[in-house]
Amino acid sequence: MKITLTLIKADIGGVGGHSKPSEKILTTVKEFVNSKASELLLDHLVFHFGDDIGILMSHNKGISNSPIHKLAWDAFTKGTKVAKSQGLYGAGQDMLKDAFSGNVHGLGPGVAEMEFEERPSEALVVFAMDKTEPGAFNLPLYLAFADPMWSPGLLLSPDIGKGFTFEIIDTEYLKADKIIKLNTPEDTYDIAALLRETRRYVIRAIYSRAHPKEQALAVSTSRLKHIAGRYVGKDDPVAVVRTQRIFPATEELGACFRVGHYVGGDTRGSHHQPLMPVKFNSTASIHYCIPLVQGITFSIQNGKMTEYVDIFDEPFWDFVRQKVSEKSILMREQGFTEPSMLPRDELEYGGIVERLKNLESKFKTKK
Ligand SMILES: [Mg+2]
């Protein structure tokens, strides 16, 4: 059976800042999606990650399907009304256009979706990150799909050992959809050369080379600033990933998030901070909104999802959280100096840019 998994997300307002959506918004969005589910969906799950809300939907209508995208858009529109009525911070922040037009691409909400022939044992992982950007997925996905030091399946499984095709998008040219396809293992260094620039080059999808029609994953790659023409917040990204058999094991993929690698983001989207793996439906941290990633795994059959397992909710990850907390403090002790604070062209809140501009005329040539 061919199914589509669509995950659409948006930040439509937070309680007391960028913490989490209110219970009333979450209930509003859930009830709306429930009311449309029997007509359009095989299954669904509504959740939050920090101040963002995710709507995960299984269906058989293909990608970029208008009624499916409209369902999410309408749910977020209803939620935005509640956010405004409650005076929430950033109410309707990611709803950048007034009207729905075909699908949510270019309207503000982020999308990760893929269509695939369901396997007899279809294993899936969903990741959602808050207070960071799509390039935060570059390192863990590279490790899981291209590095045998991290992903032993690349050596141990003949199918996985044939490598993967990486689809990488150049987000500077998002409107023109500039995409490059590169293959592991032969293009590994080219892939690494691109993925190191996390603010520009982003993994959009990965495909099996043993079974080229089989897509392993999809990542949301929207850049809100391209849509709005100004900085309106980080593009908190989501990803849907198929695991097991011809793809890395769920555990090989999950382990790559123990790095707690430094990513651009946190409060004001202005610093490098480590990516903290947290429990599902977590609130953003009051410690400078440290970038967070949460994840679930589940099985699916005829589009029906089992209950999920919260992958970062067991003792090992408490240890990782300890390590990442220390990394966060160490970097923050550097205060406003680089690389703690992002370089000038990434300081998306305008205040410091204006300040530096004003100082320019006061510089005198040294005699
Ligand atoms: Mg957010």
C-alpha cells in the first residue's frame, strides 16, 4: 500500500515568551484535525516541541496535496485566533500570508513529507527541533547515512553498504529550488564540504542506492526570511525518517544525536549552542532557549500508527543531557564574543546591525 506521511509545523504563539503553546491552542488544533480526520486521513498525531506545533498525518493522497495542506493551515489559523485572544507571545508568528494557496510551501509553516510503498514492517522516526535551523540535521544525518564509524550498518548490511543518494538544497536560492544530488561513498567529501556550511546547505532528502525508488527521509527546509523578506524567527525544522532493513537501524540513527553538536539558534536566534535531546512534548529551556531535538519512533501498517516510543526518554539520555548542559555553559561563558554569538551576517535581530552601522561614520583614517 502506498502511503504519504506529511508533517507540517508552525509556531503560532507561546506562553510567556517562546516556551510552549498554551493548552487551549493545542486543544483547538487537535479538535480541528480530529474533526477532519475521517474524511482525509488514515491516522494523525498532534504534538508540540518548544513553542512549535507539529501535525503528523498519514494518508494516501501524495505529497503537496492541497486538502491535506489546507487542513493543517486551517488548524493553525484557528490556533492563531486563540493565541491572539490569549495575548500569547508571537501569536501567528509563522503564518506569513493571509490566504491559503494550493499548499503551505511559501506561506510560513514548515513541511517534511514523503510518499512510499509501505513495507511489511515499516519503522519510522520523527524528529522535531526548536530554536535552531534546518542545517542542524546535517551532522547527525551525515553520521547515520555516510560514516561507518557511527553507522556500522554501512559495513554490515549489503543493501546499506551500496550507499545513499543525498539531495542537498542551497537555501540561498530557495525560491529557484537549487538542488544537488550526490552519492555515497564516492561523493562523500563533496557532501561533507557542503554540509559543513549548515546555514546555507541543507539535506532535503536521502534515497537508498540499492533500491533507488526508496526514500529514507525528508527534512523541512523552508527559510522564513525568504518568505517574509525579513527576519521573523528561526526555521525550527522537522524530519520524517524510515529506518531498518535497507536503511540504518533506528538505534544507529538515534545514537548520532548524542553528539550535542553546536548549532546556530537559541534565544534571539543569535548564538551557537549545543543541540539538546529532550523528551517528547518538551517546553523550551529558560536557559537561553537552548536548541532542542525531540524524537519518537513507531511502526505503521495500512497507514495506522502504533503507539510511539519517546526515543530520548531513558537513562542514557539523562547522561547526554548532562554533557550538553556543560557544553552550553562553557560556550555561554564566552559571552558576546565569537563563536558564542553568531557572526554579523547571521545576527538576524536588527539592533546590533544598526549599532555597527552608526559607528561606521565615526571611524577616522589613522594619520
Ligand atoms: Mg520555535
